[in-house]
Amino acid sequence: MKILVTGGLGFIGSHTVVELQNKGFDVVIIDDCSNSDEKVLEGIERITGIKPIFEKLDLKEKDKVEDFFHRYKDIEGVIHFAASKAVGESVENPLLYYENNIGTLVYILKELCKKNKASFIFSSSCTVYGQADKMPITENAPVKQAESPYGNTKQMGEEIIRDTCKVTPNLNAIALRYFNPMGAHPSAEIGELPIGVPQNLVPFITQTGAGLREQLSVFGDDYPTPDGTCIRDYIYVVDLAKAHVVALERLLGNKNKDNYEVFNVGTGTGSSVLEAIQSFEKVSGKKLNYKIVERRPGDITTAYADTTKANEVLGWKAEYTLDEAMESAWVWEQKIRSC
Ligand SMILES: NC(=O)c1ccc[n+]([C@@H]2O[C@H](COP(=O)([O-])OP(=O)(O)OC[C@H]3O[C@@H](n4cnc5c(N)ncnc54)[C@H](O)[C@@H]3O)[C@@H](O)[C@H]2O)c1
């Protein structure tokens, strides 16, 4: 079966391409390399022995998207990762985010609506919950007012898919709400490649450990949590990638109960910033240079998933621990520094 993976050269997309190919799917990647490198294809090939078909294409170009689906009539499923994801940049330039994250989604859905049957997986985020009132967070927790245009594109994206599915019985979709993806493939052939200053905690930790950054700032230790630092649910990227394959198989095998479904993808365990630092120190044997600074505006205190629905309905469960995921991130960081 031929599957389109948009943003397939990116962090989560590349790991998902590997898991799809391991399961025998025929993968076509679309990526414009705005936040990735074509060399990722070689990493994928070294892991799986297969170089996926690659189309360098900007999904903002509607005509090119139409032309792609015209050329690849046999695409049966789409996993849509391609998006811009820097929260701060989205505040500075909201239209860029609405164009890239919403425009591209609409163009792809329009093409899928023309098909007799189509399966669609969307990269959503736990940001849709904001600071949830209850932990762990279930899929029924209310969606809160978005804190940024980026977060809003995930909420709007889900609404667009839900509304489209309502009037398009041939379209089957699943939105996966990721918690905090981290780590790298155990082969260290692919991993996260942040351009500029990392937005996420783990690459900032590993870059500081590798000496690329002088110091890690921990934003606040006076939150109402056991050690005072914010708590997140760190999910290993290979576990996350496997969740996409399981979700896609659910749709392709007509096992879905509704033609639009939503699942949390996390571990169900919250870890504080200090626990993440301790995990790094344990797996690397290095002391991390960090400093507690003022709270950062917009940071929520605690977010971790209730994964019961994904466990029971999808039959998927995260397998790796924070230490294992951290170790993979550290091995990857050392590898990219030595190249
Ligand atoms: N990484 C996270 O912490 C996280 C958390 C929740 C949700 N998500 C979502 O998951 C998805 C993948 O995230 P990621 O961390 O792998 O990001 P990433 O930036 O590594 O990957 C996205 C890929 O999409 C490509 N792309 C962007 N705009 C494009 C366009 N117009 N046309 C073609 N390609 C385009 C980029 O070049 C990049 O390779 C995104 O939708 C993101 O919002 C990520």
C-alpha cells in the first residue's frame, strides 16, 4: 500500500517512515526541506535498506499538490506532519503559520475528498488542552483557548478535519495529540535536527551536555509540583512513530468506530524538568550546567496524558522509559557533533 508522508524528512516524520517501511508499506515523502535536510533519506535507507520516493515540494503551492495527487493516484493513506512548529515565531508571524499549517491541510483534504476511500492521520498536540484542570488528561478534557497562533493551528486543524469528515463518509481520519516527543532512532542514523536554538527541552539539554550551549535555563522552580519545576510527558519518538502505524492500520482495515477519532499519544507519566536533567546526568555520566531563572510567560505547570484510550482502542502503548529515550538522544547528539 502506498502511503504519503508529508514532512517525512522531519523529526517525527522520518522515524515514522522507518516504522512504515519496516511494516512493508510503500512510502512517498513530500517535504520542502524548510526545516530538514535531504540527507535524512540516506539515514532512512541505512536503517531499512529502502530509499523512499521523495518529492521536494512546497505544500503551500496548491497546483503542485493537485498535480502530485494526479500523478500518484494509488496513494491510500496520508500522514500529515508538514507544518511550522516554533511557538515564538508563530506569535511574531501568525499569517505564516496559518498559511503553512492550515492552507496545506486544506489543499490535501480537498484532494482526499475526491477519492473513493482515503485514510488521514493528523499531527496534533497536547497544546490543545492548555493547562488542563485534571491530570492525567483524557481526550474528553476541554480544548482551551490557544496560547499562540501555532497552538491555534492545531485546534483549527482538528476542527477542519472533523467538519470535513462529517460530510465526507469516504474520508477516515485520526488526530493524534502528541505529548512531548524526544529521542532518536536507536541506530543513531536519524534524530532531531533543530535549526538554531532548540525550542524543546531535550535537545537543549543534550546540546548543553555537548558544550554547544553554555548553560540550560530552568524556567522557574516555584511551581506547585513536587520539585517546583514544570511537569511534562516525554514520549520516545520511536514509540510515537509506531502509534502512527497502528492508527493508519486501524483506518485501512476499517476498524475505526467513527470516521473522525482523536487519541492522546504519551506515556501516562509526568516528569519534571529537574527529573529530565537527572536522567541526562545518569545516562551520560556528565554534570549538566543549569541555572534556575524566572518563570517563562505562557508555560503551563503540568501536562501528562491519560493513555487508556490509545492503549485499549488502538492497542498501542509506549514501551521506552525516559532514561532509554534520553540515552538515544545523547548518543545522537554525540554523533552529530562528531560529523
Ligand atoms: N516535535 C514536537 O514537539 C511536536 C509536538 C506536537 C506536535 N508536533 C507536530 O508534529 C509534526 C511534525 O513535527 P516535527 O517535530 O517532526 O517537526 P519538523 O520540523 O522536524 O518536521 C516537519 C517537516 O515538514 C516540512 N515542511 C514544513 N512546511 C512544509 C511545506 N509547506 N511543504 C512541505 N514540507 C514542509 C519541514 O521541512 C520538516 O521536514 C508537526 O505538525 C508538529 O506541529 C510536534
